[in-house]
Amino acid sequence: MPDPDRDVLTVAHVIHSLGAGGAEGLLVEVARAAPAAGIRMLVVGLSDEHTASGVDNRIVPPLLDLGVKVFEMHTGRYDVTAVFRLAGLLRTERVDIVHTHLKHADVVGGAAARLAGIPSVSTLHVIDVPTSRMHHARVKLGLFARRRLSSSVIALSSAQRSWYARYSGDDESIVLLPNGIGEPEVAVDVSALRTELGVPAGALLAVCVSLMRPEKGHAVLLEAVRLLPGDLPLVLALAGDGPLLDDIRSSVESDLLLRERVRVLGFRSDAADLIAASDFVIHPSLEDALPTALISALAAARPIVATDVGGIPDIVGPGCGRLVEPGSPTALSAGIAEMASTALSDQAAFGQMRRSARARYESTFSAEMWLHNLRALYQGAIDARKHNGRLLGREKGIS
């Protein structure tokens, strides 16, 4: 319950769009925990996310259901008037601090906050390693803008913090603060869900919840599945959409071996149910900052097989699962087979992994701890802004 003696902070989360994505979905997790932390939350989507079926604003309904005020600005990517419109909104809503997500919002939201005379903080959601001179210039420009406009930059993992410090030359304003999630709410009979997915009695169910983009490693995962022993009783469910969804579905449907083992589900709003129905979770990313799906796995006490890349090792602590070489179907297949063998033949070891996963969630990734730390960061930025304002006023008075 909120502390009635604590002031409520009004926080505006600014993001590029309100469609599918890890950063977007994370706002729903913030919204669930914000009231207990004494936070009034607004969400501003700057631009529309267009898909083949129209504008994707799928996180708007769950945010509204949680009592969050949502503003869709429908601005173009390079519309400079967005800064002034957003600054006016911040003043009207009496916002105390702005929290920006992803590069476009970092620039527009940070500039609008400065225009409105309030502080802003930014969360890094990716580890953006340049692959060309032009890409390097864009990364440096984004880091420069973030450094100039944000009072604090939040890194989600130790790998991300090192990346930011290396490219920005700044390790003072960055704060290591991993995301958290609330207790998973399972809304269905998991046995019925396994039956719906065609999991035979006595077989294992592994789940991968991830956007289907090249860097998420689905091609590696499908090849790893081809390498599994033919008699291993395992079904793999792939949940998520994205630009590669049709290609992945086609690859599975055209391959008899994959068609028997793999279920391509597309976008699912019941990720918590899928994870609860699973025996373990797989995450084959080639790069990733701090995948929320793996934190959800910890919360559900599900062991993990994932790649040793980015912020994933910060999630998969000792005893919580297996980390394998990224980009290697052989290594991933061996990790999946080992996990499946443990689940089938060593219930004591598998049960200990489940307990370790849950303990990891409770100690590091619970929503209560996350929002407590986030609110403290907000309050520090607000207090620092007030202090600097008083100093500036005194200097003007002296002159």
C-alpha cells in the first residue's frame, strides 16, 4: 500500500511508440507497481508504430486499465514541434520528472523536460555496438544528447554500463539499476494450455518469449532444435511477433522435424501463462540488454537456457540455469539437451534450479525493490535540480 505521509511524484514516461517491444511492455510493469511506490504515472507515445494491419498501439489498453494517463502525439520522427508540444503537456500535467526510453524519446523528451524546467532520466534498453562509421557517428550523437539532457542514465546490466562508459567517456552519471517485474498472474489451467499446444503426456515444454528480429537468435535456435536427439521428448513454443515471424513460421512448416517439435505462436498476451506452463525457458539472443522474459522466468521459478551475452548473465545467476556461447547451434542444442535430461532424470537437481531461480527474483528483480530504487533516483534528481536552482538564484542575486 502507498505511504499516505509520502508525497506523490508525477512521472512522465516518454517513448517513441506504444506498440510491441521490450521497452514498451516494461511500462506496463512499471504501471502495476507505481501506486505502491507513491508514483503517479503518465505515458507519452511520440510517434505511431505502423504495421501491415495498421497502427500498433497494443500497450495502450493495459496501461489505461491500470489507471495510467496515456497521450499519443502522432508526431513524425523529425518533427521539432514535438518538443514544444510535449513541454506544454508536462507543464499542464504538473510533471515532477521525465523518464525517457530509447534514442528518439531521449532527445525529444529530454529537450522538452529542459524547456519545462524539470529534470529527466533515461533508461538504456540496448547495447548498440557500431558496425560502420555512420553507425558509430549515430551512436556517439545519441550518447552525447543523452549525456547533455539527462541528469542520470540508467544501465540495466553491468555489460551495458561498461558499454556506455566506453563510448560516452562518462561513468559518473550512469546508475546500475536493473528492471524488475511484479508477481506473475497465471490466469489459466496450465495443464490445459500444454494440451492446447500439443505437448504429449510425459514430454517437456520449453518456451521462448521474444520479438522475432535477427538479433534475437531464432535462426540459431531452430538449427539447435534440428540437432537435438530424435528421441528427446521436448516441444518448443515460440511466442512473439516481429519482422521475422513469417519467415520463422515458413521455416518450421517446411521442415518435418521442426514441424513436429516447434509451435510458432506469434504475439501472445499470456506470456506469464506460457512460462508457467513450461518446464524451462530458452533465450538464444545474439545481443540483449536485460530481457524481461528471463526475469519472468525467474519469477515463475523456471530454469533458463540462454546465451552468455549482454545483460543475460546478470539475470541467470549461479544455479538458475545454463549459459551457452551465442550464435552456436551446437552449444545451444547441448545446453537444451542437458537441461531436458536434468528435468527428466534428476528431479532433485532440477528442483534446486527452480528454487534458485525464484530466490534470484526475490533478491534482485522484484517489482517492489525496483520501484523503491527508481523512486529514490527520481527524488535525488529532483532534489539536485532544486539545489542547483537555489545556487543559481544566489549567484544572480550577488551580481
